[in-house]
Amino acid sequence: MSDAYLYFTAETGDLVTSSASLSKVLKESQINEPGKGHQKFIEVMTDGLFTSSAQVYSLYLKTGNTSPGETKVGELFSALTGARLSLATTPEQIVVAKVPLPSIGLLDYISLYFYAQTANTTGKLTARILLN
């Protein structure tokens, strides 16, 4: 089950050009209501079009009392090379990370912060919360 408001990004993916938060910040209260009492996971997919295999990328979960969040509470991937994000020869969604959403320590807002060693101009990421 995946509701539209549980996406950090557009369903087709957000173009990641530099180090920045993925476009949508989620309210913690909305995340906890659906499937309450069940483990939730953050899933990150790539369209496979990251062009530089040597670049290094990281993705962090941040939380805070203001949007988009000031405190890092988790790491979805760290020091992942562009080669790992460039597995597709034609655009399709490939899962590159699936990690549990922390059940404690989340404040009012959560966001995903993408760090790119150098600016990227082609690849897109899609991130959402799954209710499993």
C-alpha cells in the first residue's frame, strides 16, 4: 500500500542536481496514522540515468520541529557510487535502498537530504514510505 502523500518525491522521480533535500517534506503525524502499529519502510528508487560512475552520493533522513528538519536521524545510503545508481540502460525504476523508518526520535517534519559529491544533471530518485 502506498498513498500519494507518503512520497517524498514525484512518483516519476525528482531530478537531483546537487546537494539538497528531495522536494517534499512529510508531516510526522501523517506518516504514523496509516497502518498504525505496523513497521514502515523508506524505499528509494533510481531511474538509472546517473551518468558519472565515479561520483559519490549519500542520502540521509532528517527530522526537526521546522520544515525541512535540522537533525540527521538515519542514513539510507552513504558513499554510493554513480555506477550503482546507473544500472539501467533504459529508464526504469530500480530499488537502491529499503530501510525501516525509525519508530522513535521523529519530530514534526521529516525529509530526505541528498548529498552529491559534484552536481548531477540527469539522474532522478523517487522516495516513498511503504506500509508493510
